[in-house]
Amino acid sequence: MTLGPLTDFRPTPHFDTSQILSALPASVTHPIAHAKLKLAGEILAESSFNCYQGPVRQELLIITCGSGWLFAIEAIKLLGLESRVGLLKIGTTWPLPERMLLEHLAKTERVLFLEEVDPVLENNVKELFAHHNESLPHIDFLGKKSGTVPDVGELGPALAIRVISELTGTSLPAPDPAYVRLAQTEVERFSPARSLAFCPGCPHRASFWAIKRALALDGRDGVVFGDIGCYGLAVLGTGFHQSKTLHAMGSGIGMACGFGKLDRFGGTQPSIAVCGDSTFYHAAIPALINGLHHRSNFLLLLLDNSATAMTGFQPHPGSSVDAMGRQAPPVVLEDLCRSLGVRTEIRDPFETEDAANTIYEMLQQEGPKRYKVSIDPDKCIGEDCGCNRLCTRVFRCPGLNWDSVLKKSGIDEAICVGCGVCADICPRGAIIKESA
Amino acid sequence: MDKDPFNLVVCGVGGQGNVLASRLIGGILVEQGYKVTIGETYGASQRGGSVMSHVRVSKAQQYGPLMPPGSADLVVALEPSEAARVLAQFGNPETISVVNTRPVQPVDVISGGAPYPDLNLLLERIDSLSKKAYFLEATEKALELGNPILANIVLIGAMAEAGLLSVSENELARIVSEYLSPDKVEINLKAFEIGRDMVRTGT
């Protein structure tokens, strides 16, 4: 193949405003999407990404995609099965190249599926077979559903060789038994386990040490909700097993927010989220705003190492350079948090004692609370008070009401959300707030 | 490289320049007309875990990213216990090993959970699992150059001198400048030359 010069193709950005790009309304776009899928199926049916190699009639047809194809090629070659086993590689797994599949299914009685993770090809080819079973022979379908291929773990050449050799009654030449014996003896003695660990000097080690100390001082069995980044390793020994959850990016604050609402059901464990700077910008800010808005009681620890460390120190919106290495205006973490009206402190984790003490102190701070609010009818003297009905006439919260018969204020339990502010403004202390 | 496919494993501990070494070797071989596939297990690359790259080299076809067990022709190890780990799975009586002898203790060892093997016994084991094993104090030499990460290039130099990889200084300089900034070329060439010397003089 000879490559010519690249053409200098520089389109001018332009949005054709006579068009609307929207998935709505579904009544219009859904049929269009289906028509496109049908057309795609017709185009992909002829695609050279789908190919067959092997004999005209085979005793085993392997239907595969992705790396399974490469592993199968190698296994067939090593086992010398080129004239017995056919290999159908599906490059366009959706929509399936149905005509091609049906042609090959008509000529086989045994099919093996080799594909990574979920049995997608396996399920869809079997569904195709079900639609055409009257015109097709009986076929044994072997794969993850039949237990022929393990339904967990990765595919690899060793697995492909094992499965194909079992199905065809072939085997590789046995390896030198003396070598295998020596190689397999005392493997762990000569290659001790190598657990993952924070890098030497990593601030996360110091941060989790401070967290561990603060939680011990606090003594209420606080729960740390982890997130995605190097500090995710804090579920392991390198972070002293401090993080107790590790899910999708941004999930830590969301979970801490939910857990921080459980005090009204009698929960007493402090709720703590840890989140790295890059993850915070990428996926956690909405969860923080949501937590503040819903008055959840949790402590967020932003472990700011000024980089996307886990994937190779890429810049992020807090960096003073952009993804192209140009100067860029950084969004300052602490300014952003303070702008939301939340108490924000900055500590250096390498000053471990100071950091631990601050975490401890912030854990003692009462979070936003919900109260059970009531009015003591003996204390509220209504119009006679001289407060000019401060709560109902001036403060005017809809959670309050005015009993025109008794001429006293009251709480409408159906409407009051328990913020407790009315209790603070009543000059006679007639409004009582109790922790809910 | 008369065997086809030629199967090479580069292994070590995260942060030792393992992935870069496999990329450089792969890049050199692609320039020489080989079809090269690299499969990397580098999820823990920065954090002290075991790291292994499979480099599969062929004139005939593009091979899969992982080699079958027992099929390594060459193991290049930046850490000796990692060489033993890889040989146990991918070694065979014909495997040749190029090994940096400097141990990196796992945290499991540091924390007292497991002992690190006696170095002499470990090297003996690597030797007995290899048709031929080259042992080099690559980290020590790299430290003399001012940066321990250059041990990976010292090993590439050793591979070249041992006839395991055909690569000239110019080829190396060009591929290094593709992956690293130009000011790094000179120090990498020095490391390459040191690796060659170590095999030539048997030190």
C-alpha cells in the first residue's frame, strides 16, 4: 500500500440551524432509528470485518470477536486443527451479519463461542438460530451458557487452547516435566506477593493516617466513602483499610450524602467522603451541591494532589495549564466550596497531627439538622405578648399557623420541615425544637 | 530473531519503566519490518505492583496480545523475583533471561507478611529455569548516571550486546526521542552503552 500526502482539510465550524438534532419526540425518531439500524445491518452484512477461515465443512465452528479471535487463531495453529475447525470472526457484532451467520450455521453441528465478558454473541446468535431453526440442523451451542467456557475471568491463549483441545480430542506436546516441576516448586517463596501500595512520599498515605487517627479519637465508628483515584487503594492495607466503599466516579460524596441523612433514623456514625481533586472536578460537584441542598450531615475530605495522578499526571480544571499545555485559568477548589457557603478548611496532610485534629474537630461540628418543632401553649400568649406575632405575621413561615380561637401560634405538622429557625426567633421561647 | 513468533516478556515492578521499555523494543522492531503486538498488565504501574508486558514479534502475522503459557523465548526482568514469577508461568528450557539483580521489596515483605528470597538462591533458580541468564547490576549503574529508571535502557543495551535484539545506537536514539524529550537522548544512549559494556566484559 502506498500512502499519498494528507490533504489539508480544514472545515469551518458551522451548525446547520435549519436542522434539529434531538431524540425527541420519540414517536418520530424511534421509527427512524429502527430504519437506520436495518440499513446498518444491510451494509454490515457485506463488511470485510466479518470473515471466515477454515474448511468448507468443519467439525467445530468457532464464532468469535475481539481478542478471542486472536487467541483462537493461535490455538488452532498450535493444535494443528486448520483442516478440522472453522473460525468465523464477527467484526460487526451489532447488528449481526445474519445472512453470513445463517450460511455457516447451516453447515455445522457444533458451535463454540469465544468472546470476552458477557455472552453477547452467544445469546444473539442463539436467538437468530431460534428464528430459523426449521431450516437449520440441530446444533450444540457451547460457550459460557453451557459451562464450556468460564463465565468469569479473562480469555487468554491458555484458555482457548484448553477448551479447543478438549472439544477436538487433541493436545499440545507435553512440556518438559522436569522443567515444569522446577518452575512450579516454591513459586511463592521465590516470588513473594506484591500488594499494591501508595507510592513513597504520596500525600494519600499521610491523609489516611490522619483520617485513621481522627476516627479513633472520635470513637463513633465513622464511615469513609471512597472514590475513584489512587486513594481508592485505601480499601487496602496501604490506606489502612480506611475507605469502606469504592464504586463509580463521584459515588463517594453521593453515598456519604445519603448516609449523612440517616441520623433521623437513629444513625450515629459520622459520614465522611474522600475525593481527589480530579474526580471532584469531573464527577463530584453535583453530589456536593445536592448534599448541601438536602442538609445532609457529612464531612468531605478533598485529597488535593494537584494532578490526575492515577492515570499519569494529566491536567484538570484546577490546573494552570490546559490539556494542550497552554496557560489556563484554574478553578480553585476551596473557592468553589466556599462559594457554596460551606465551611472549608485547608490542611497539609504531611502535618499529620494538625490534619487529624482538624478532621476530628470538624466531625464534632453539628451538621444541618431537622427538628421536631412544637409550641408550648402555656408560654405563647399570642396577641398579648407584644411581639406583634413575630413568627406568623413577620417571619411568616407556612409551617406555622394561627389559631384564631385560642389566639395562639401553632405548628402545622403536615407542612413544617423542621428547620427550627422559628424557635430561635420567638422572644418568649415558646417554640420548642427537639432533635428529631 | 529466527523463531517466529518470538515471544518476549518485559517484567518488573510498577514505576521501573517497564512499559516504556516494551514500547521502545516494539518500536525498534516495527521499524525493522516486524509485526509486533504488545499486551500490557499495567493497571498497577505506578504503585509497586507486579507489571508484565508481553511483546510478540513475527514477520508472518499479527499475534494476540498474550502468549500461551511456557512460550517465552526471552524474559527481560527489571527485578529478580519478578523474573522468577514470569518464568514459573511462561518459561521453558529454551528461555533466555536478562535480569536486573536489584531487589525491590514488596510491601508484603516490608510489613513482615512474607520473606524476600535469599538473593543468591533466587538468582540460582532463575539460572536453572533459563537456557542462559544474564545478570546485571543495572540499577547500580543507572544510579551512577543519576537516575535509577535508566536501568531499563541498561537492560536493552545488554540485550543488544547479547545478540537478542538487533539495534544500533542511531535506531535507539531515534526511538527514544519519539517517546521522551530530546534532552533525554544522550543520557539514555549512555545507559545503553553501559549495558553493552556489562555484557561484553561480563560484569
